[in-house]
Amino acid sequence: MIIGNLQALQQAGLPPALKQLLSSEACSLAALSARENGRFQPDDAPWFCTLSVVQTQPAAERHTEYHRQWADIQVILAGEERIQAGIRFALMQSGTQGHTCVPDEWLVKSAASLLSVDPVDVRTIFQHLIDENRLRTEEVGGETCVYAEYLYQAEVGVAKRLMVLRDRVNQLWQVDYQKIIEAWEKDENLTLAPEQIEAIKTSVDHGVFVLTGGPGTGKTTVIKGILSVLKEAGCKILLSAPTGRAAKRLAESAGEPALTVHRMLEYTPNGDEALWGRNEDTPLEADAVIVDEASMMDIVLMYHLLRALPIGCRLVLVGDVDQLPSVGPGSVLKDIIRSGAMPVVRLENVFRQAQLSPIVRNAHRINQGLMPLVDGDTDFTFRQFMNEEETVRYVVDTYARMVRTLSWQNVQVLSPMHRNPCGVENLNRLLQARVNPPSPDKAEHKAGNTVYREGDKVMQIRNNYEKNVFNGDIGQIDLIRGKTVFVSFPDRPEGGNVTYEGGEVDDLRLAYAMSVHKAQGSEYAVVIMPLVPGHYIMLQRNLFYTAITRAKKQVYLAGSKKAMQMAVTNDRTRKRYSLLAERLHGELGID
């Protein structure tokens, strides 16, 4: 049964032939609504529909029907059940916008807009659902917040497990961490700052600890110090990060193996569901777990991680809270810090060596609401242009020049948006034409509106556990044979090519340019970024800050100084509704 607008058939998961039929003009919502009740079958059409007023059966009385000739598709065009479904759909969609819950007024307005009905009618049905306890709600600050059930369970579960881990940690009574730290400082030929020593001690003394700070503040050094103390105490430690690229960076900097959170938890897809090999029944074998780039953790992934930690295990969350939040629902790291319920150390001192980097200096200036210094430095430059066409030309020229001396892995164009001339899609098309043009020697494969060519830089956009490639992985097309595409992923532990056949190529996108969100957790030697007024919707301080902190050596900015000013001054990030901080603070229950 399809409940809702026929204009949103992509949500129904229909076979292409059926989707095409129901998308036809004769089957449009307007056309069907205008017809009188009864049977309707166009001439020679292998389908018909019956329009009528019916009362849908209670769920307990419904049954499956089977027909030898006909596939029976029931579409509710109007009525109470359609509004109920619209409310639930709007609630599920709120998760894709980063919310774990939403105010009731937000939900009513969203459902009314989705269904093109009077908000008063939606409010009436919504109140019925509330009165019948068919929606999960919380009252806070005089406002009713509504949850999708899975997000409610995740948020409550995260709060509950964090409190248990905080309060029931296994104490390391025999550890003289001061002595261990001093010995490690001597071995590493460094002197820790007081705040770094405090961070190491806090991680040892508490079951849950959060370490945050910007670039150049020594987060990596603290991680290595924590590892040194915990290993000396005989602890088994696991290192992890939300993405493959972030896990690889963590392993390289810490000198210890690191896995993605999904791989550590032995995640495998199972149809529409998922199987987590590690949970309460089969917990991780660890005395401490350190998660880097924790700002990328959404509420659902954090829930599954916490479920897999044995009681007594230490959890260390490391991340830059000023970066973009997770793509999925929640602002977990920010909410944990905001709650005041867990010990937090924020590193603010930029070390002298890091101060020499114009990228680090300008990152902190941007975070303080100050314009970056772009004059007189070849490692951080800004070129102003009159229009977007000139900006695009500069971005393409600069990329082409840089990849002549650096590998394709070390140069990355980042854009705030996908559309418009300076967006990801157009930039990829132009960059491909410039650095990897058509050639008789290069085979091609067309998928949708994109032509893929041997030598192209591409990105995986979905997790594929069978092939062991994951959302955000960057590779290069080595070979194309007919409809089969072979891609090498340098960061893939197993090495070798990954084979894409037929429709599997839809999991790839050109990656000469990518969105800032996709670049989270990654680093590149060179970052090139357009900043134009057309990106105004996405010109926010945390996005700009995240973009330039992806660069290790050089940043090239191009476009409009006005757009840059807009990005620096706009710290009004889109609000994410969440009550995790309130739960941890004790304002709401976690039972």
C-alpha cells in the first residue's frame, strides 16, 4: 500500500516499470482526484484502477492478497490515514535533516506542506495520535518534542550507557601515570603542556572522557600519551574512527592499528536491516576504546558503539567540536560537551611549530569570526574575481597545475554546494575534461548523465561491505571493459582493484571536486575552494573552518571577498533538535 503523494513514488521502492506507470499523467494525483468513483482503464492498457471511498481495516485484520494476473497496488489519495502517514513520513524525514526529535509545531507544518493540506486538519489528526499514545513525545521547556521510535531508543540508549560507563569504570590503582608520562616525554623528546598532562590524567581517572580542540593544539600528542599510560597499565586498547580515511590517519599518527567504527563493531547489512556482530551479548574485548573524529558520529552509530563496550571499559572521544556536525541525526559530541555531565578538556594553546602554519593561524582566526590573512603568503592565498565563470576557470587551472607535480590523491577541490557553476557537479565535469580528456586510448562507460573514463578520480557514495569499500572512499578507474569498471582504492587495506558491474557503477561519482561534508575526516596536501555569493545558503563559519582544516600544506581560495566575509561572520548554524544534553544533565529520564 502506498500512502501519500503519487509525486513521491521514489520513496516507495517500486520496480521501474510500475513506477513509470504510476508516474504517468493519467495516474497523477490531480487526474485521479478529478475522476468519479468507479473503474477506470485507458484503451488497450494492461492495467486499470478502481476509485472509491473505503474504510481501511485495522492493522490486526489486514491480510495479504494474491492474484494470478493483477498486481494490486492500493493508493490512498485523501483521508485520515493519509495524514497519519504524512506525519510519520515527515518525522522520518526530520532525521535526514540532522534532528533526533522535532517540536510538534514543526512536525505539523512540515506534514501539511508535504501533503498540501490544511495545517488545522493535520493538527487534529496529530492530537488524536498523541491522545492514543501512538507517537513518542517528550515535554521540555513548555514544548512537545516528537521522536521517530528508532531515534528515541538511540538517544535514550546513548544517555543511559554513557552514565553507566562514566560511573562504573575499572580503576587502575597501581598506575603511577606521572612517572609514565615523564618517561614517555623523555623518549619522545618533548614537553607536554599542563592542559595536555591534565587530559592524559583525566582519561585514566574516568570512564568517559572528551578531548576537543582545533588544529595545532596537540590532540594527536595527547592520544599517544594516553596510549602510553594505558599500555603500561596492561590495558587492551582499540583505536577507531567513523570513516576509513580518518581511521588510516589515526593509525599513521598513533603508530597503532585503527579500524572504522563499523568494522570494529562487525557490521554487516541484512536487507533493510543491519547486523552488528558486537553488542551487549558479544561485547568488544577491550579495556579502553579511543574514537578520533568523534564529531562525525551520529546518534545511531554512537548507540551501537556504546552497546558494544563492556562495563568498566574506558571511552575516549576525540574531535574538533567546531567542525561540521555528523551527516546523520544528532550533534552527539557537542551535546555531550554541552551537558556538563562528562569530563572534558578543551585544548586551546596552539603550539609554536603549528603557529608557523598559515593554515592553522587562519583556521583559528575564522573560528574567532576574523577574516583570514591572505596577503603575502604563498601557502594560503585568495584570488578575487568579478564573476563565477572567472572563478571556475581559476579553480580548474590551479587544479591542473597542482596535479602535474603532486599525485591525484593530494589535491582536492572542495565546494560548499553541488549545484551552480561553482558547485561540485559542474566542477567535476570541467575538471575531468581538463585533466582526463577523451582519448582513443581510454575506454569509457556511461552511467546516467556521467561518462566515466579510465584514469578518472572517483568516490564511493555507499557502504558496500561485500566489496569492502565505504562511503567517501576515493579511488581511480584503472580499467573499463564494456560495462565492467575496475577501480583501485589506495587506502583499502586489502589493496587491488574493486570490480563494478552494470548498475553497481551507480555507487560511484567523479571526485575531482567534492562537498565539504564528504571531505570530513580527510586531509590533503592542497585544498582549492571557490567562495561565491551563489553559495550563500551554505556559507557558514563551521563549513569554511572545516574546509580549510582539510589542507596540510596549501589553501587556494577564489571568488568573492563578500562571500568569504559571509562565511566568516555567519555562525548561525542550522539548528538541530536533540535532547541528549538534557538527558545527560538529568532534566529528562533515561530509563
